[in-house]
Amino acid sequence: MFRDHGYEGASLSLISTATGLEKASLYHRFPGGKDEMAVAVVERVMRQFGEEVLAPLAGDGALQERVRETASRLAVSYAGGERACLPETMSLADGRSACARLCASGIGRGAPNWRGWRERRDTRGGRRSGKRRK
């Protein structure tokens, strides 16, 4: 719902219809309303993205192979460029919502930290994969 309609376009009525839940049930589970729902969705998607798409970057093996596998997974995840990036569509909100701030901050609280992936050893030659060859 949020990926297709963005934060502003995903009304509670649309969310209610898509989930089959009454608005009261949605508010019971998410007392913070649409903003809380959106944050939960982004955190879950970013966590899954890290686990399913970016995981090869932190794995073992040759850097080139890890990057190639990640690129392949990215292509599948975004359906070859046909599928929107959820954090991008969500960050188009007015900027005041917790979800817009979460998305605009980068990867979000629920995503794993991938900063150290470049520091892993490239098993082909024992080089640090984050350092350039001369």
C-alpha cells in the first residue's frame, strides 16, 4: 500500500480495505495511527532488504562475486527498475512524520549496519576489499 501510494496517498480507508481490518482494529494495534504503521512497515522492509538483498556484501568469498550477487538481488527486488523504492516513496511525505524522518535519515533504525562490509577480507588474494589496487 505505502509503496504504491506513498505516505500521503495511503489513507486509512485504503489501508483498512487492503488489510480487511476496520479502522478501529488498526488503531488498536497501532495507537500512533498511520505514522506508526508506516514506521513499522519501513523497519520491516529495511530489515528484510538487509537480510535478503545486501547479505552477500557481508559474506565470504571474492568481493567481485559478492557485489555481482548483490546486484542480481537488487534487480530482482526492484523488478528490473519497475518497482518503487519504499523509503524513497515514504520520504516524499511532508517531512514532519516520524516515517518521513526515518526514511530521510538514510537506511532506518530496523536495517542492519552494513558499513563494515568493505573491511572483510577478499578471499581471492587476502586483500582488504575496501582498499584499492595500485
